[in-house]
Amino acid sequence: MKLSQFGFTLPEELIATHPAENRDESKLMVLHRKTGTIEHKMFKDVIDYFNEDDVFVMNDTKVFPARLYGNKEKTGARIEVFLLRELNPTTKLWDVLVDPARKIRIGNKLYFGEDDSLVAEVIDNTTSRGRTLRFLYDGSYEEFRQQLKDLGETPLPRELGREVEPEDEERYQTIFAKNEGAVAAPVAGLHFSKHLLKRMEIKGINITSVTMHIGLGTFAPVEVEDLSKHKMDSEQAFITQETCDVVNNALDKKRKVCVVGTTTMRTLESSVSSNGRLNTFSEWTNKFIFPPFDFSIASAMITNFHQPKSTLMMQAAAFAGYDFLKEAYEVAIKEGYKFSTYGDAMLIID
């Protein structure tokens, strides 16, 4: 397929700048693949489409405060540093993005904190905005990581067009977040509340998880018209034996398996055997899913409404069917559904 097939005009007022007051009270559009019908619900109604022994698979990654602000030595220029991934815990090497990048060269030092309590040296250029930093810190590794947390802020996507607010620390994190390592939230999971999870438990729905530490590559623009030539950045993912057992048991019993979010789907599809069984996984994956694609595990999927020409929209189209998803997006715009990180949700089901 072609990149241009995923273009559409998204009115700016439909990009959600803030989350719904209650997590499970965003709007939910339900797409029935077999009949081609669309329903309009609230997210907490999602439970009505599943029964005892059905399975939900979540991404339990935890977002860390990856955006830091420092000052360049001598000039004092304010520099934004976005932590992407830790390269070496011992030497405190990190891949980062810097802005404005033109001011940052190899050998420069950056100072963080009101008392310049943390210093980093630029040791390499990786891309136009990418740099490798070595943090100069004499304390323990635990103290160093705490410093990063204390100095960092919630890495809210720039597309929201606003500054970080206190509520974002909680709301830009799923309630089941456990394994820290993401620089972006698995946004489909943001809709689940403690109350909804309890209702699911009472109904006998099984909930299990994978971990994919989401990087900015998930949101990187596609710059080639031929989608088969696009390369995703690799992201680290993990699937435990316990999760494999839960999912494979559901498949054996012909129960529904609902995959929550595109990153969860990519993780599962990165570790499926030829006979359709889910295997344990502890690797980096650059799986890119776009139409047409033969899914091995999921019988249902929850996802948000995404930006035009995004890899997230492409994956949703692969699961729903391209024409059906385009129709759903047209309906969503007409009905005032909210898009992006804090936007509304879609359930795609047979």
C-alpha cells in the first residue's frame, strides 16, 4: 500500500489536549468486521462484548520522565534533552534527542538542575537531532536514576500543543504500568480504570500483559510512499511464559483474545510460531504491520484514533480492513470523536 492512502484532513479541534474526566468515560466506537456495522458507546461498555474466559492482553510498560531541560556551558542556552534509551548503565551513556540541535556539538557540556547537580557531556552525533550523552555523576546508579526522575518531566507528545500539567504525571500512565522503560505511553491502555478492571475480573475475563518499551520510533513519520520500504525503529519487548500459557489456552478453547493497543499487537506478532502459538520473547523488534496482514492471535483490538499517515493508523487498518477503517475515521470526524494520545477509543471485533 501507499502512504498517500492514509492521508486525511484532521480538524485541529479534534486533537484531544486533555484526558476525559474519568478514564473509562471516553467515547468508544465499535467496529464489527463481519457485518460492517458501527456502534457508538462509552469505553466502560467494552465489557459487554466479552465473556468469561476471554482474554485481554495489555502492555504494562511504564513511562519515565524522559524530557529534561538543561543549560549549555558558557552560553547558558536552554537546551531540551529527550532521553531515548540507556546504552550503558555503568558508564551512564544515553541516546538522546536535543533541541535546538544546531547548538550542541561533540565535547559540549550540559548542566541540569538549579544547582547544576547533574552534568552531561556530548560524546557523539547520531542523527540530525540525535546525540550520545555521558552523564558525569559520582553517586550510585540508583541515586543517578533518581536524579533523572527528579529533574525530568512527563514526556507529553508535542502534538497536544500545551505544556505539561500536574495531572499528566498520573494520566499519561496506565493504571497497570509496571516495568519502567517507555518514553511514550501505550495510549489504548489509558482508558482502563480500576473499577472497569474489577468488573472484568468479576465477569471472569482474564487479563495478562506483555512489555514493550515504546520509543519515539513508533511515532516517527513515514517518509516513503511505498510502505514496504519503511523501516521501524527497534523497540525492546518481553513476553513471559505465563502470558503465553494464558493466550494459548484461550486460543485452544476458541475464546476471544482482545489485544489492547498497537504496541501490544506488534509484540505478540513478533513472537508467533508457524502453528499460531505464542512463544516467550525477550528481544528487540522492528515489526511494522500494515495492510494486508494475516494476524495470528487477536480476535479483537482496542486502539485510539490516530494521526494521518501514522504507522498506528496503518496497523489499525490492517486489522479492521482498509476501507472499513477509512469509513470509521470519516464517521469519527463527523461525530466529533477525539483523536491522538488523550483521544477516544475504537474496538474492532468480529
